[in-house]
Amino acid sequence: MSDFDYLQASLIMGGVTFALRAFPFVARGFIAHHHRIQVLGRRLPVAMMVLLTLYAVGVHHWGSPADGRDQLIAVAVVAVLQLWRRQALTSILAGTLVYMALVNGWPGL
């Protein structure tokens, strides 16, 4: 492939990426009141947290339950906060902070 072909491919990929990112803002009037979009808005944050949790727990090598103590405590914190407050960002940040505190052995934990 020539340099022009690489440039052309890069411009096409950039244009498609920009269009896909801009679409929700351009079509906001149409998609904001669509029933399926509202359902996705309610269910997607929890679904993403479940996928991230399954991935995080799945990549850990479990020799014994004590090996994953820090992860399980952080997952419990995320689950409790999500069920209580229903704010995905708060739940994820709190779970991350608890996990990092436990892994690094910060004072008092």
C-alpha cells in the first residue's frame, strides 16, 4: 500500500469514528424519548458493572478463598452501594478505593 492509501484509510476511519460519536448528540430529539433507549439507560450501568466484576474475579488465580479476600470485599462494597444509592459512578469509585486500600495495606484496613 502506498502512503496515499494509508492516509485515505486513516481519514475514512476518523470520519466514521467522528460520525458515530456525534450521532447521539445529533439525534438526541429522536432517541431521548424512545422506549428502548430509556430501558438501556436504566439497565446498562448495572450490566457493565456485572461484566467488570466477572472479569475482575475471573482473572484472579484462586488458590484459596483468602487469596481473593480483598476483591470480594470490594465487590460487596460496590453491590451494597449500588443497591442502596443506585449511582454507578459512586459505587465503582468506592469499590476501587476500598480495593486499593486493602491491597496496599493502608493504615487501619
